Amino acid sequence: MKQADLRKLIKDGETETVEFKISFDKEILETSAAFANTKGGIILIGVSDKGDIKGIQIGKETLKDWANQISQATEPRIIPEIEIEEINRKKIAVIWIKELTIKPVSMNGRCFRRVKNSN
């Protein structure tokens, strides 16, 4: 993703297809399922709800671990694309979730969908 596009996403704030998180947590699993059940979306980890770039620290297995957590918690399984971008010398994880054609997608047996900027 180009830095200009990433900056614009952050400036525009959370939407039906964009979610900000300071760190990887259970809510990311819910948001992944919600995005897969609606239009798809992008989760930015290392960005506060207000759009402040906080950054993250990651190990070499972190991205694979996050992808596995999302995949194992969802049925049918979501296979996210995850990349690391850098803004202001801070790392941000960008998780791309595609809308799935097979629905509903559940997260640990519960179904979610995205309505405006919340699940």
C-alpha cells in the first residue's frame, strides 16, 4: 500500500471498511468475521481510534501467528493478507480481509457484520 493511501485512510477515520486497533486482540477476530460477512475491509494495527499513529513492535513469526489466529477462529476460514508499513518511523500492520462468497462467517460460533464503523 502506498504511504499516501495509508495516510488518507488514517485521516478519514474508521468506516464500514476501515478499523483501527492499538494492538492485536480478540476484537480483531470479530472485525475480520464482520468484514468477511459484508464488504471486506482493512484493519490497521498500531493506530488509535482517534487516528493517532502509535506503531507496533513485532517479531518474525508475529504476522504468521496473527493470520493463523484469524483463520482458526473463523468458519469458513478467512485467509487474511497482512503486510507491514511504516509511517513516521513507526510500524503499522495492515490486515486485508476480503468479503467471502460463502456466508455467514462465524467467529467461534458467533456471527458478526459491519454496520457503519462498528461490529
